[in-house]
Amino acid sequence: MPSTILPESLISTLPGHTYTDPAYFAREQERIFEAMWFCAARATDMPKTGSFKTVQVGSESVLLTRSRHGNINAFFNICRHRGATLCTEPEGEAKRAFQCPYHAWTYDFEGKLIAAPNLTKMPDVDRVEYGLRKIAVREWLGYVWVCLADTPPTFEDTVLKEVVDRLGEVANLDHYEVDTLAVGRRIVYDVKANWKLIIENFMECYHCATIHPELTEVLPEFADGYAAQYYVNHGADFGPEIKGFTIDGSVGLDVLPGIDEDQDRKYYAITVKPQVFINMVPDHIIFHRMYPIAADRTIVECDWLYLPSVVASGKDLTKSVELFDRVNRQDFDACERCQPAMSSRMYKDGGVLVPNEHHIGAFHDWVTEALA
Amino acid sequence: MPSTILPESLISTLPGHTYTDPAYFAREQERIFEAMWFCAARATDMPKTGSFKTVQVGSESVLLTRSRHGNINAFFNICRHRGATLCTEPEGEAKRAFQCPYHAWTYDFEGKLIAAPNLTKMPDVDRVEYGLRKIAVREWLGYVWVCLADTPPTFEDTVLKEVVDRLGEVANLDHYEVDTLAVGRRIVYDVKANWKLIIENFMECYHCATIHPELTEVLPEFADGYAAQYYVNHGADFGPEIKGFTIDGSVGLDVLPGIDEDQDRKYYAITVKPQVFINMVPDHIIFHRMYPIAADRTIVECDWLYLPSVVASGKDLTKSVELFDRVNRQDFDACERCQPAMSSRMYKDGGVLVPNEHHIGAFHDWVTEALA
Amino acid sequence: MPSTILPESLISTLPGHTYTDPAYFAREQERIFEAMWFCAARATDMPKTGSFKTVQVGSESVLLTRSRHGNINAFFNICRHRGATLCTEPEGEAKRAFQCPYHAWTYDFEGKLIAAPNLTKMPDVDRVEYGLRKIAVREWLGYVWVCLADTPPTFEDTVLKEVVDRLGEVANLDHYEVDTLAVGRRIVYDVKANWKLIIENFMECYHCATIHPELTEVLPEFADGYAAQYYVNHGADFGPEIKGFTIDGSVGLDVLPGIDEDQDRKYYAITVKPQVFINMVPDHIIFHRMYPIAADRTIVECDWLYLPSVVASGKDLTKSVELFDRVNRQDFDACERCQPAMSSRMYKDGGVLVPNEHHIGAFHDWVTEALA
């Protein structure tokens, strides 16, 4: 509890140590990122049987690979024998199996132990029990979501519920047919700030007038400081002179055919806790995944998704991508500017949220409960 | 307590862990550097209304700025809203106010909150209560001293008492009129050693014969190993052939007009705990400020101060500056050479002080009491 | 204890945290590397009176020097006065004594305090009591072994016992007259892995077929996965076409004259816990010393020792050295590949040892007992 009584207009943020303490971060890794559904990769990045990617989920290295049945499997990226990292490349194509380069223990794409030196002399070593340790997987929106928990929460009660809370119903996102889109551009940001600062930033628009001149040009209502996330299913209107969601308001790319009339000329944003942000505009989707690395460092991978025909055509995406790339850089600069103060005695009880930001308090409650 | 009984000639230093343990250093930051008067900056570095400097005091970033009334104010360098660092530059000129680059909360040079988006809709947010958090300030010797404590100790009982203990009376320092001098040269040293090693080194001259050949040439009595700080108001005499306090004993710059006859051809040194060293010679002042950064790292900023007319004349200061610059480098090398041993089992109970160094024991007692 | 019941073919390794936890490593430094005999340097690296070397033993800097009597002394590399590091160079030649560069305390090659400023005024400071703190030394196989313990264990019950356990009797090593050999080549490896991973790797050959193609070509039985260390006094036979222990099986250098017939065309390996590996082949000795630096970093210094006449002749040693240099790099890559997994929840209870590796369990028991 803050030590001072705040005026009614203000509520307090989390205390400073929650943004800096390595022990607190370790608990977040365990109770949040390794316990909940985590969006790990774009499924099309693993196009064929044997295509693989290694990603960090919480504190663990996870190996994703497409099986002979076409689905994607996820495993702890660790040989069951002596713990060698199975794949050290970020991505690639495995031929027939994954073979540990230390003692040649070999696993098929379902994770089963299929060969090892002298294995026949160890008949009591079960091929499945000593196969790669499996991780729960779910494909949605064309992304691979994994859950490292022994007993994952349901996808409906967690990920999908975030969409319903924000848009009223999942159908309002389905219209964009995100799973059918192609990656037109991907940018990876290395942000020297705690992941919660990034979420808080994404959740409010009180800063928009100050740091996002290009965005408020396109979405004039943002100048008032109310986030698109403030009202259920609210989309921010494009300005009257704006032709598309581009850096200069010029016309964008081909509109996604499934969206409904309400969704045309509008911008929507969803925060899917704990680590995904989705922005929807008529002609593309901007999809952010955060990978928290340390209390003061977060990798953010951002995809710009367009109709496959747009990407295949080779059309120039620069003006389209530049708008939110600039927004991202402006936001991440702000987050990095806040990180040092988190360890100040001035921030021991946290900072304050103004009325436009009070909804961030629910996020803080969610974090606190998740760690309780 | 040391585990062995020492011969009477020797007393022990602080135990090794006090020079290496991050938790001990954190306590020093809290109980010493953030609790006592700390010399933060030269006042003339902020010449005009709106001139500002950011400095680290203990673990905190402090913003110093000159107000419209001409005095200097000090604030925690943190926006009261969400904790963004207000100024990230080390120094500069603010036009009319300090505006937080995140949400545009704006503060005047007295720290008052004068504007923020939607602030009029938050009438219960007090402009002073939610202004920048003020820090106690005192100008002395032309430097800005700050104290982060809620209830600062008196300047007289602490800083000035150090001068009296050393020189008998403050008047003996006043003669140099340090506040009227100009910075002829500033050198910043990044020393990989604990701040206490640097103080201990400055307090004794038992090492002078070994590592300071140039200094003992100018001040022959230093070859005997007795520090100028050993007797109240003792100044070390220049050698008979020495014309000035310069690297080769050649004539120095214009003598400070206020000094008395006793102070001519003499060198005085004062340690103002916890982080200032002042050296007085007839024609200049050498003024050191330490900024402890970590248990094993200290930034030392050293000013060479001369009559403004000397600095304005463009006279060559090289021979004057080089003498103590060399002394500094010799001393800091020695301190860095001691740091690694502080974690050895051989230093668990500390090292030993010979009779010429016994007065350092009082410094150790002071540190121990400050942390008790 | 592991939480799951293992099949009989498998036994578990140490739990993951023993390879990553800085506190566990600190205990290993104290109870193992600073408590047992530690092989610090090759004696011939200090050829003359006053030759010195500084080496890290556990967490301590140790100064080795050859005295006027020809023997080698070892001291904590710390001045007894204020803790300055006496020698900061890795090796060199001291003229008459070691003089501390801070206050000129001066020690002879036996460590006795022979001079210091004003020392005559401190008659109660004993020259031996305040001499350099001595460390137990033993020369064996031409190497300097030190023990930092106040009461060292006997060399016979520890170091020599390892040789007896492995070779049946010390005589089987004596035949190689290792102390008479010359260093033909020295390579230093900086391995980003815990020292125990390196020992485990050295103790088993289950990985040989996978990662050591050149070695298994020379020693075909290694392809079966049984280490030379598996049976008492077992040496691995060279393949029938193999002429010498070289990268291509070509003829090696001059055979060591003392070895017996059984030792010709054979490879032997000994692990001398906690930090030495010795490989014996007919024409040379490969001698590894580990210097553990951190839980996840170990420096390995490896000497290739030949007859002095071979080294003096300038004969090309490339093919001879390249074989085990490659083996080393292959092994250390494998160890580095295991290190990251040590902190995974998958390795919380450790990995598993197959029957060919069960003897590593005795090493794990030894570590556990040493720290108990």
C-alpha cells in the first residue's frame, strides 16, 4: 500500500521494485510466462516437415518443429541424457530427426527417442518416457502458442477471453482472417525496459499527443488521450482527410476482404496478456510478441501482416510499415526512460495513474494475483 | 574484531568485505551519501536561469537548475506521474520549464507542476504536492552541496566542522576566496576501487616517498611519510629551491590575494567526508569530488581553480595542472591495486595501519558509526 | 534425490543448480580448490632465483617464486600492510626481493619482511609474522602443486591415490619420467562451462564415436564408448595401421625411454581430482590443468610434453599436437552446449548416466561429500 493518501483523480502503479528486482522477475517467469499461453512464433516460419525454430519462453529454450502430420510440436530444447542444447540455431530444417551432437541420442519429430549408442542394451529405457519433453501447443491466428505448464489453463478462458473483453466477441477479430495473411515485414526491437512498462504504455493513449505526432495525425481522437482500448469494441476513426493507415495518411494496401463496414477506416488494438499486442486496420494487422529476457530487458518482435497477394506483388510497404515502426520506437524510448527511476526511492510506492489511465490498474491487479 | 592480537605499532583497517559487498555499499549509499551533505557541482556550471545539470548522488539522479531568482534548486530527476527521467542530458539550458517527454507533465524552475494534459479535470491534484520532489541545497565555496535526507544535518556540524578540525578555524580557508575562483581545468577519473580506499589514500602520506617522486620534490617533508593532515592547521613547506606548486618547481600562477603570510609557500589538504578533498596552494585550489558508483568503482571529478584573471588571460596552466594530475593517477593506480585483495581470505580481518596512518582509524570508526 | 524413479540402466547426475549457482561455486572454491592440492604451474616456467608466476587458485591470487635455495615457494600475492597486490604481471623475474609498489614494504624470496619505511620505529612488528603468508608447496611430475589449507591433506592420500586407483601403482606413471620432459607446446582454452562438466566429459568415452572422429581412428576401441578410465590400468590400443598418436596416425616423436613394453602403442588417461587430467602415450604426455573462474567459466591450460632433445631439435610437432588439440575443442564445445540447460527446470534433478558412464557417479559423490 502506498504510504501517502492519493487524491481521488489518481491511483498508484505497482511499486518500483516490481520492475527491477531479479527475484520478482524470476517469479513472473515462473508464474506468468511459463504458466500461461505464450505466443512463440508465426506458423508459416516453419513451412515443411522438419522445419524448426528455437525460441525463449520464460527462462526456457523451446524447440518448435513441424511434424510429418503437418502439425507443429513444441519441446524443451534439451537432450534427455546429459542436457546438451539440442538445437543452437535460431531456425533451420532438420532432415529426418534431431540428433544430439554430444552422444548422438536421436529423436523423431514427435520427440520420441529413436536411436542412441548402446540403446539396445538398455531395454528398460522407454522411448517415449525418455523422448523430448513435450509442451502444449495451440495454433491460432497463424501463430504457435505454447504453454509450459503441466496443466495448461484453457485457451478460451485466457487468450480468447482477452479478445472478448476487448472486442465484445471473437468474431470481430475473425473477420480479419489473420491466419491467412502473409508477413510483409518483421522488425525486432531490443528494449531496455521491464515488460510491464511496455504493456502499460500500450494500454494508454494519454501519451499520444506528446510522443506520437504521426499517429495522432491519422487518428485525431488520440490527441484527447483516450486509448482505443478504453471502451469495449471501440475503434479509433481515421481523420477525415486520411486515406490509409500510413505515415503520411496516403492510401494503404488492399483492404482485407472479410472485415465488416464498422471496421473500415478504423483502428483497433488488443492487449492479449501477458505478451501480445494486436493492432487491426483495414489493410493490415500489426502483431507484437514480447520476449521478456530480464527485469530490465525485453525483446519485442513485430510482424506487419498483409494479404498474401499484396506481399507476393512486391508492392512498396514502406509508408505502411513506417507509421507503426515510428510509434514503436517512440514508445520504447519512453519505456527506457522510465526504467532507471524504478529503483529510485521516489518510486518506492510507485507512480500515479490519471483517470485516462485508471484501467491499467486492472493489469496491475492481474500481475499481483498471478504472483500471489 | 580481528582474530589475531596486533603488535602495538599496528591497528587494523576495516574488514575486507566492507570494500566489496554490494549490500554494504547499498547501506553506505543510503546512510552516508544520501543522508549527508554531498558536493554535487560547481555553481558556475549553471550560469543562467534554466541552466541545469544532472548528477548522481548516492543511487539517485538529481536535477540541479538555476531559478528565476538566481539561486540553485535541486530535485529528484523523476517525473511525478509515471517515473520517466526528466532530463537525460548531463547538462544544458531549459527554456521556460522542464517538460516530461512522455506525457508532457510540465514543471517550473521551482519544481511546481504548471501544466499537464487534462490537468484541469483533476482539480484535486495539488500543483506543489505533485511538483518535483525538492532536495535541500546549500552553496559554499562556489559549489552546490545537496542533502537528500528528509531532515538534513546542519551544514555547520558536518561540513564546516571538518574544516575546523583540520585548519583550526574556517577563516583559514576563507582567505582563499574559493567561491570567486574560476575553473582552469577539470579532469574526470574513473577509478576501479572502493571510495574508502581513495579516502584512506588521501589521508596518509606514508606512500608519498614510494609513489609520488614529483610531489616529494616540491614538498620535501612528505618524504618522511607524515601527511599534511596529521597536525591541526599544518601546511607542508615548499622546498627551498621550489618557486611554485608545479611539476618542475618552476614559478606558478598569480597568487591568490587573500591568503595570509603563513599560507604562502605552503600546501594544505582537507578531507571533507564523505566525498570531497580540497588542496590549497598559494596560487590555486585543487578540488576533488567523488561520486561512488559501485562497491568497486568511483568517479572522481577534479577541478583546478585559479583567479578568474588568470583563466581569462589564457596563460599556460600545463605545468601547474600536471603536478597533481600525476599525483592523482599515482594514487588511483595504488587504490586499484588494493581492490582485488579486499575479497581475499587474507584480508578478512583487514590490513594494518602503521603509526603514520593511525589517524585513518578515526575515519573507519566514522563509517562504522554512520552505518550502525 | 530425483523426484522420479529411474530405470536400472540409468543413474542421475548432480542436480542442475550445482552447475550454475554462484553460492555453490563459492563453496566449491573454499572446500575443494582452496582446500586440496592444486596443480598451479610447470616448475621449469620459473627457471632461476627470483623467477615468479602469479596464478589464481580458487578465489585467491597466488605468487610462486624460486628461492635462493632452488626450491619454489608459494605465497598469497598480497602485501601484509594495506592489501596491495604485490605482483600484477602473470610472470617475470624479481631482482633481489618483492617490493610492494604502494608503501615499499619489501619481502625476500622466503617471504620475510626485510624492509619498510620507518620499520625500525616499529620493533614489535615481527619480520616473519608480518612476512608474506606462506602456502604449502609440493613439486611432482615437474609441476608445482600448492595447498591453501592451514592443514593440508597428505599428498599420498589424495593426489597419488588417484594414480594408484587408476593405474594400480604409481610406478606405472613413473616410467614416463614426466618431470624430465620439456614443454613442446602450451594451449590455453577459455571454456564457458562449469568445471564439473569438463571432468565428466573427460571421464567418459560414450561421446567418442560422435564427436571425436580423429581420436577413434587412432584408438578404435573408443568407438565402443568405453573410456580408458573404465578398468584399472587399462590402456587403449592404437589401431593396427596406426604408427603414432598423431592427427593422421603417422609416426610420432621419439619414444620416452623409460616406458615398459605394455605402455608402447597404448593410450592411458588419469583424472587427478579436482583439476588435472594426464594423458600418456609412448612419445609424449598431455597434461591439463583447470582453473575454475566462475560457475560457468573455466580456464584450461594444456601442456604437450616431449623429451627435451625432441623439443631442442626443433622437430615439427604439429601433427602430434593437433590430435588432442582437436579433441579438446570438440570436448569443450560439448561442455559449453550443456551449460545453458543446467538452469532449465528439465535439469532440476539432473540428467542421466548410461551404463558406460556410471563411474561418473563416484565423482558426483566425491563432490557432494567434499561440500557436506
